[in-house]
Amino acid sequence: QVQLVESGGGLVQPGGSLSLSCAAPGIIFSFYAMGWSRQAPGKQRGWVARITSGGSTNYLDSVKGRFTISRDNAKNTLYLQMNRLKPEDTAVYYCNGFSKVGLIEYDYWGQGTQVTVSS
């Protein structure tokens, strides 16, 4: 069973920065589209940023210009650099990897890492 592993969460003051990492052992990382999602208390999980296997990126409007998603295929690792953090960014952040071969879909998730933005 493939398990992605997030790290880097924590408590930060508004306006601060955090960098999240997601290790993805056991998959051919370069074949996967990768993404970050988040779930705040009492809310549904929603996507935040994604990056294709070719490196194209998309962002949720509310994080554009503040968050940067990147990947290092040699290290099988996904990153999310979060700057100018706001209290509304507080959530559990999950990484996700998706690939499709023919009719077979591969969809893996991490266990999540808590990000709390508070003074």
C-alpha cells in the first residue's frame, strides 16, 4: 500500500511562512500529477494547488501569489511554499498523487499535516 508522507506543518503568525514537503516512496513519481488539498474544521476538503507531471501548475485563487507548488522528481518529493499566511489558511494539508494507465487509476493520499496561522 502506497502512503504519501507530509511534513513541515506547524504554528505560524499571520504574515509568516511555512514550507511543506511530501515524500512519495514506492511510486514512479515523475508519472504522477501531484497536488495539495486542505481541510479546515467544519469544512470539506478542497484543492489548493496542483502540478502536472510536466510541471504545469494551478492554484486556488485565494492562494495565488502567496503559495508555490513544486516537485523534485529525483527525490520523489512534492513541496508547497506558503508565504504571507493568513488565519484562513489554517487547516490540515494533504498531498495527493494521481496517475492513470489505460482504465486503471492510481490515487494516493498522505495522512495530513496541521497548519495553524494565529497570533
